[in-house]
Amino acid sequence: MALGVSKKEKIDDLADTAGVSLAASAWKRLRRSPVFLIGATIIGIFIMVSLLSPWLAPHDPSDKMLIEQVVKARNEIPPAQPGHPLGGDLQGRDFFSRLLVGSQQTLIVGVGATLIGLTGGLILGTLAGAIGGWVDSVVMRLVDVMLSLPSLLLAFSIAAMFARPSQFTVILAVAIVQIPVFARLLRGSMLAQRHSDHVLAATALGVKKGAIVFRHMLPNSLSPVIVQSTLVLATAIIEAAALSFLGLGNPDDRIPEWGQMLGDVQNVFDTHPHLAAWPAVCIIIVALGFTLMGETLREALDPKNRR
Amino acid sequence: MALLEVRDLTVVFQRRGEEPFRAVDGVSFDVEPGQTVGLVGESGCGKSVTSLAIMGLLPKRGATVTGTVTYDGTDLLKLSDKQMRDKRGSELGMVFQDPLSSLNPVIPIGLQVTEVLERHRGLARKEAMIEAKNLLDKVGIPDPNRRLKEYPHQLSGGMRQRALIAIALACRPKLLIADEPTTALDVTIQAQILAVMKELVQDLGTALVMITHDLGVVAGLCDEVNVLYGGKVVEKADRHPLFAEPRHPYTHGLLASIPRLDAAPGEKLTPIRGSVADNIPWAQGCAFAPRCPNALDVCVQVTPAEEDQLGRLLRCHNPVVPGTPAAEEVPV
């Protein structure tokens, strides 16, 4: 008898583990992908650094502690020295601390802009994909108009419209530019869902329209949008840096930001290229990390690649 | 009065700039309470479109549905979208062909069963879950408590189709339309699914419209059979006379093209020559004439009428006479 029970349990266990869900098989493939591991490592370090930067930074990033050196040497940039591994900037602030703390702004703006853009895109995409007809036409023409403008140019125009730039206007400007990307992607997969068998089956059961959209169509349309958002994060970080570089970002220079740091050192770039190189390399590495992760995620979740 | 009376059901698909296409052309049949009626034919003969038209599931734009579908005294084609939604799932159930794609892949089976119960019977989630367990039990899914929490991809094909049947019958509909419910399944599983359907339909007194191209399914299940060709019913008879003496050359051909266990070794199968695409419009004669071994000159000149011939409804100028051998062998 005991043998019978354990046998039954064993069969159940086997049955439980035999089915492989899309998420599980995707994870299996991701774990073996070196590209994904590199991307994930970069992102992991980036997030850790930005969260812990107040404690990691050796000095207060807004403290002009090296200003004497700047003044004494007639606007010379403080070189690397004990306690200041990367030296100081034009205003005598510790460059290494500014670089560490600057990651916070990048994370906030990148994630904030992506989330707002995602929300906007989900609303528009759901409207277009679920209702169809003239609503679809209006939303999609609007999206076409926005996509026809170069995204960076559009972000500049939106940011420039605000009289007083702040962190929030940067986030908003970058977010609005991302909305059409999400909206079009979601609408496409919603349309495919609308003609799918299980939506027809739900309709044949008299399920109400709202439930069909939110329980049957939307959850099945989300995976490309989720993947896209990791790719958009990279774009958002670069665009936010570009806005700050051009002086359309947060004017409060006590809060360090990589794009702004790049802009500040434009005049001394030929004599002190390292001041530009460090923030630029940080931006590139983080954007690359998100792109690597997003691309491998997209490939792993693509059912066509499933074996 | 019959539970479902379909009269002159016609579905015309029209795309801008294209010729209208009559997918279903004046189909009429009755379903009595508890009766099982078969709609049989090759792919493209209009069986599935007929079922979608009855359920009101054809797209509003592009498909024109005419005729009447009287269910329990009301014409379903005249109901508003909302009234129709209330009827679907509660009084009219439907089971589709492909059980995997007909289930929502991201929702556990349990929630898909309770969704109907909550929608139509107003049950709370907890009561609905208990009822869902009973339903899965009834369709023969072992260990229903565990299955309720599982996702469609974790179930086998047969279990998925059982789950779909449970969902379709959850609110005890008076009419169940099954659109090729066994096509995607193994033969052994087919038999199990058919047995479950037969049993449940008898227990609940549900009338069943069985849409299939599989004459074996018809033989095992249906009381009355409608053979469709080119969107029209060409032969309508009870099961036994139909199988014993098929009169329409198309029905005859369908039966002759089935491999038989009792055939002599080496005996060749007799396919129907041509394909469904080799049609002439019904307005100019008989759509089956180009493929028909019995075709006469009149068949390409005059549309055959649906007539009471030889003890059944038949649409043919030159029916198969009992005792004639199967149509001549066609070199393939």
C-alpha cells in the first residue's frame, strides 16, 4: 500500500515537472546565454551602485572641497590625488563621487520615463486594439505622426516647451517619445489576439467584452511589450543624458547627472578628455547592458526559437 | 416544437471589390430537445460557418446572415449583441476544434471554468470552484483539484478537450454545438471524448449539433445526419438509412472513400475525384456535378431541388439506386 502511494506521488511529481512553460524554457535558455549574463551583470552592478551610492561615494558630490586648487592654479582642473582617484571637476568637486551618485539620476530618469511611456502606450494600444474601428484609426495616425519625427528631436522640443526645466520635465519629455513605440507594439499583438481561437471561444461562452479585453486579450499581448521596455530603457537613458548635455535637464547642479557632467566639461575636453570619457563610458555601458538583456530576452521569448 | 429550427440560413461573405461568396446557401434543419444532429461534409462545405452563424459569432462587417435561427421560440439572428451574449454559454454551448488554442494560455484551467459560472449563474468564486471541481470530475479528469490550478500547456490534449467540454456544459446549456471536437486528437482519445460527450448529453438532456467530416463520429453519435456540399444540404436522413443506403452520389462517395476492415486485401480505396474547389455555382446546376460519377446533362443545366425522394430529403437529379456498386474506380 505504502509503495502504491509513493508511486502515485512520484508519477504526480513527474507530471508536474514534465510540462515546461514558456517562461521556464526561456529562463533555461537565458541562463546558458553568455550575452544575457553579461547584460544582467552590468545591470545588476549598475542598480547596486546607484542604490548604494550615498554610502559608496567617498565625498559629498556637491562639496567644492578642491576649489582652492582650482583657484590657485588659475582654473586648472585638480588632478588625481590620494582620496580623489579621478581628481576634481571645474568647481573643485570630487569627480569619482559625482560619477557614482550620478547613476541615481540615470536610474530614476530611465525607469521613470520607461514606466510613464509604458503606461501611456498600454492605454493607447489597448484602446486601439480592443475597440478598433475609428478609435484605432485616430490613435494609430497619431502614433504615425509621432514616429515620423526623429525621437531625440521630439524629446528636445517637448523639454524646451517647459518654462522651468526640472527632473520631471526630462522624464516627461523622454516618456512621451516612447509612448508611440509601445502603443503600436501592443496594438499589433492585441489585433492578433482578437482573431485567436481562445478569444473566439470566450466570446462563444458569453464572456463580457471588458473581461475579454482585460482577462483574455491583454495578458496574452504583453510579452513583446515587456521585452521592448528593457530596450526602451537604454534609449531613455541616452535621451535623458542628451537633454541634460544640451542644458534642457535639471538645472540644479548639486545633483550630479552623467549627461550634465558631459556638458560641463565641453570647453576643457581637448586638455582633459578623461572628464568627458568617464560619464560617456558609463552611459554607453549601462545602455549596452539594457540592450543586451532586452535582445536576449526577446530571442528567448520568441516561440519561433523554442525547441 | 423543435428546440432549434434553422430555416434558409444563408451566409454571404463580401469583400469590397470582390465577388460575394455564398458559404452557406439556404440550409434548413431542426434539432429536437436531447437529439443529436450531425452536419457532415468536406472542408469548405460550410459546416463551421453554419455553426458560427447560429452562435452569432461571425464578424458584423463582411458577412451577411439571412434566414431564421429559431431557438426556443426566439429568432437568434434578431437578438441584440447583449441578449446574445447572455444566451451564449448559458443556453447555447460550443466546443471548438483545437483544444489548446481554444484555452487561454495564461490563465489556470480553474479560472476558465469559474469564469462562465460566475458570469451566467452568478456564483461566488468559492462556490464556483467547488462546482468547477465537480465538472472536471464529471468529464473524467483525474485529480481535479490539482488540474484546476494548472495551465493549459500542462494538460494533455485529451484532458484539454475534456476541460473545454466541462466549460461548455458548465451552465447546462440546452443546446451544444461541437465543431469537429475530435479532429485534433488521437484515435484512442477521440473515442474517450465521444463517450464523454454522449454520456453527458444524455444525462443533461442537451441537444447536440455535431459538426464533423468524420463519418465514424457520425455513425457513433448522431440521430439525424445532414450532408452538406457547397453550402447546401444535399442529403438529410436518419443515421441507419444513411449508412445502409446512401442515395446522394456525394454521400455514397464519402462512404466509399473510408478504408474498411472487412475489405478484401488489395482492394483499392475509391476517392471522390477532384476537390471542393471544382464547383459550378448552384444557380447553374448541381455544384457536385463536376465530381459526380452519376452526372447527367441536366445536372449542369437545372438546379436540383430539395425533394422528398426515396424516403428522405435529397437534392439530386440522379440519385444512387440501391444495389448499385460504388462509383467506378478513378485512377489517381
